Amino acid sequence: QVGWAVPITSLIFALGHFATEPSPARLAVFFPSLVFGWLRARSGGVGAAIAFHAACNLFSAFLARAYGLLP
């Protein structure tokens, strides 16, 4: 069962990303963070959440390069 800890932690996660680069788009990490928390609760460990986080980062980099946002 997922309680209030996951949304609260996701909010802190999003605010931490926003603090490093103050852009409203950085707050969007709140939503994948909810999935990270759910994966942690569902699997009982952090491995699945770490793998999903890495996949999100790779996909984000792929999209940025595909749209010419990165060299």
C-alpha cells in the first residue's frame, strides 16, 4: 500500500530538481517520481525504481538530441 509518503517525497524530489535549475518545467519530475515510489513499494527494493529512473534519463536525452536541443 502506498501512503502519503510517496506524494510528499515526490514533491521534495521535484523541488530539489527545481532548485538546481529554476524552470517550471523541472517540476514535471514529480510525476515519474510517483512511479518511482510505487515501484519501490511494489517490489520491496529500490532496484526497479533505479532502473526506471535511468531509463527516464536516457529517454529524455534521446528526445533532446532528436529535437536538436543538445549537440
